[in-house]
Amino acid sequence: MKPVVAIVGRANVGKSTLFNRLAGESVAIVEDLPGTTRDRVFADVSWQGREVTLVDTGGLELRPGSSLAQKVKGQVEAAIVEADVIIFAVDVRDGVIAADCDIADRLRSCDKPVVLVANKADNARLESQIADFYQLGVGTPLAISAQHGRGINGLLQAVTPLLPEPSIGFVDSDGPKLAIVGRPNVGKSMLLNAIVGEERAIVDQVPGTTRDAVDTVFNYRGQELLLIDTAGIRRRGRASIGIEYYSLIRALRAINRCDVALLATDATEFITAQDVHIAGYIKQAGKGMVLVINKWDLVSGQPKEAYAQQIRQRLKFMSHVPVLYVSAKFRHGVDGIIPKVLEVWQERQKQLPDLVVDKLIKEAVTAHTRPRKGLKQLEVIRAYQAGINPPTFALLVNDPELVHFSYQRYLENRLRQTFGFSGTSLRLLFKKVRSRKLQKVGVRRHDSC
């Protein structure tokens, strides 16, 4: 499990700027997927060899007639529930104000490590003013400037030792792990009950009933599976302040844990922007996916072909994903879900011979104009499959910077056309071969011919 590092603080202290700085200057695992507009609620990043989920809490803007104290308390309580380490951001230019004291009071009573950062310390004069923040009683303040990058290395060095040791902490299973994810009120819990054939999860018409990820061990024809029901994922602007906001992180953790994600959608609402976001999360995590169109009984009069065409248009970057039309309420089509999931899981275990992969990739490179920049053109020296679950392919090249996402997608499509990989994400790793090594590899390749 990846530790969660949450940035908390009142409005206008630069939390989002700090979030973007930390995510951008780290070796980011996340990527902006073509065809999706991503709200930067979270980012999976790597700090000094440790992978963490970084969270921008946000949502603390003042509203007429609302109580700042209540808003601050609600947000901080949410951060305390899910965060492993808390970065408490204040504004060095404002000094210590009442809202900062409210947050500090709550953080002092929690059993979570806190790193206090005095943001907007853009110069030496402002750095010298951080001493006032000792009175907050949450540790030594660090002077930083998120906008200009000052003090960021010191912040990372302060946070990294506080991260918990890596551990699983969940039910283990040798079989495939499935996560049921989707927006609130699309019928995820009812879908879980329909799959296992009994009442294992609370089903309620109120959106957001499920706030925790719930593990259910399920035996299907001798095959043990782990089903993970999750809270509905809402967009940042619509998630309420408090625990529902952090249910998003629990759902994302479930996606990180699973092998295959069942993305449940509501047929009456078609494919929403948030459905596309969630699909992007699944692809980004390198997981398999089955798209489940639930409540199909409510729109059964609509031609399935026209509906499917619109799905392909909305989810162009996930065109390899199988689509099932079901009604969890009446159990229509539910029996086909687990067999389809197992098919996707098997595709994730597929291992190809190195020579076969190398030949296909080089044929694909020959058949398509190679990317170039100035006089330099992409060369693929060797290609092989580096791992499974997800299927991962390593390509030794002269310069990874030459590989545009469109060319990467082209190579991925060639792999799918030849070898299938239905329903699962693929990872292509482009590794630079240094000039001397490139010459040796080239000589061996020439001699073998």
C-alpha cells in the first residue's frame, strides 16, 4: 500500500501550488492521458525511492454566511482519518492567524506526524519571519516557496523518514483481485451482492452509502477471487468537505490493489465525464478493466449498437476494454461478469518470447515513420517483455525523449492487434542505451544477421 501524504491548510496559503510543485519535481508515476481532463486531486509520486499518494485537500474557500471554523474542522478531520503524514501549510506573509491556530489545535491532538511549512518565503527576509510559527506547537516550521521551488528538497527530506514502512494490511489472495469502482449511486454494492449471490454489502439508494473498501472472498467454480467494493468516486468540486472526500483515496487505493477493475456506470446517464476520469485512473494504474453498464433494464429500448458506438467515442483510450450490459437489480447479465473478468486476468498473465516481441516491434518501427527531432531519429535497438500483470514491455532506444505518446499508442495497438491483451493496460518502458552500449548491441545484432 502507498502511504498517503495530505496537504492541509486554510484557503490561499498555496496548497495547490505546493501540490503541483511536489508532483512535478518528483519522478511522477502518473501521466496525463490523451482524451481526458484530469482534476489534480491526487498524484502517485516517488520520493527518494518511496512511492506515495499525494493529496491536495482544497475546498476551503470562504462562502458568505458559512463558518470558517466548521469548514476547517471538517476538512482537517478528513485528512486525519486517511493521511499517514500531514503537511500543514501556512502563509509566512500573513503570519499566525486564528484559522491556522484552529487547524494546529486539532493536529496536536492527532496521532499523525505533521510537517509544518511556511509557504511563500520567496526571499531571505521572509524566511527570517518563520519563528512566529513555533507558537502553533506542531513542530519546527520549514521555510519554502512552492512557486519558486525554494526549500522543497528540505521538505522532502523531512517527510520521507515519517512515512510508514511498506505493508499490505489487507486480506491476501492468490487469485485475481477485483475492485468494483464508479460514481456514487450507480449500483456498485447491489452489483457485488448480485455477483456473490447473497447480501454481503449494504445496499441503499442514498449516494455514498459505502465509505470504506470492503473485501469479499468469493469462490467461483473452484477459483478464489477477492472482490473489493468501494465508495463512489466524485469529482473534486462535488465531493463534500469531510469523510466523503477521502473516500476517493480509499477507492484509488482499491484500484491500486486490484488486478482487474469493474467500472460500473449508470445506463440512464450514459458515460459521464467522471466515468472517463475513473477509467483514466484505472489505465494510469496499469490495471485490467471491464466496463459494466448497470441499470440496462431502464433503457432496454435503446439500440445497443448506437450505445456502444458512443462508448467508443467517449473512451477512445480504453477501446480494448470489454463492455457488459447488466441489471444488478434483476440479475440480468450478471452471470457473465466473472467469466469476462477471468478472461482479462488471464490476458494479464500472458508472457511472450523475447524474440517474438523484438521482431514485432521492429517490424512496426519499419512500417511507420519514426519520430525525430532535428537530425536525431528514434532507433529501437531491442524489445522484450519485462513482466506480467500488467504486461510490461521494455524497448531499448537511443533517446526516449523522441517517443511521443501517439507513437507509443501506435506500438501498443500493434501489440494488441497481434497478441490480444483484451481488457488489460499495457506498459511500454523506453530505456536509453548509452552510445558505447548501443554500439555493442548493434554489433551483436549485425553479427547475428
